Amino acid sequence: MLQIHSTQPMERIEAGLRHAAERRGGHILAVSRFDQFMPASAAAFTLCFTDLYAPLLAADVRFAAFLPCRIAVIPKGAGFLLETIAPAEYARLLNRQDLEPVAAALEVVLRAVMEESAHRAGALVEHAATEDQVNMRAALPQRIDCHGTKVEELAGTGAIDAQGG
């Protein structure tokens, strides 16, 4: 297991994980929160590193049972513990020790992402919400058709609503 302790709050760890994964060519696919099961915040982050997964899957498709990687963030003492299964363990479980060097590349990246988010998360600059953090439900589009018509251009024409005063 890869384990790293952090004293950062959960929000900073999440932002740090997003930033660190993106800097290394990956991204977070999903966030599963476990707050309803625990007295403190806990979550599992599913990360995708397509370029690092491809050689493992090409060598042995059974690696699909372990990918994408997940990092659990659980309360521990005055902070949080970031945990994930070491990718070298995937190779051992599949009895493919010959693929441990290939898995080691993924392990290096996972460790770096966890270290950066655990220790440097406090230094991150606050950014606007990312696309996957914005709820677009009930949002009005800027343009309403393929010709670029705006709602404002149709308002007050008298065709549907009153002529105005």
C-alpha cells in the first residue's frame, strides 16, 4: 500500500489531487464521498492515466480488474491518510512479476500525485470551478439555435409577448 499523511483539509486535498493529476497527464474520473458512513469526511478518488494504463493492459488484459486506480482519503488523527494499492502489487497478484517495471512507472506517478496533494495543497491558488464541478442544470444557453440567435434578440418583438409601452 502507498500511504501518505496530510494535515490539509479535504477540500484542499481534492483540489491538490485534481491539479497534480492534470500536471501528469491524468484526470479524476469520479469522486465517491463516504460522509454518510463516517463521522468525518472521507472519499475515494478514481484517477485515469491513459498513457500509463495502456502498456499494462496491452501486456495483460487482466490488469483491467485493478484499473482505473483509486486513492482513498480517510480521516486519521488531526488530518487525513491518502491510500492506494501499489501498482507493483497488481503484477504480483496476477503472477506477472515480469511486468513490475511497467507497473513501477504508474506507481511513481501515483506517489507523486499523492505527495503533491498532501503537502503542497495549501500552496495552491484558488481557481474557478472546473467544468465537472459546475451544475449546468437549468442553465440558459447563450445562443438558442445553430444560427446564433440570442433570446434577447427575440424578446419584445410583439409576436408572442406584449408590444410594450
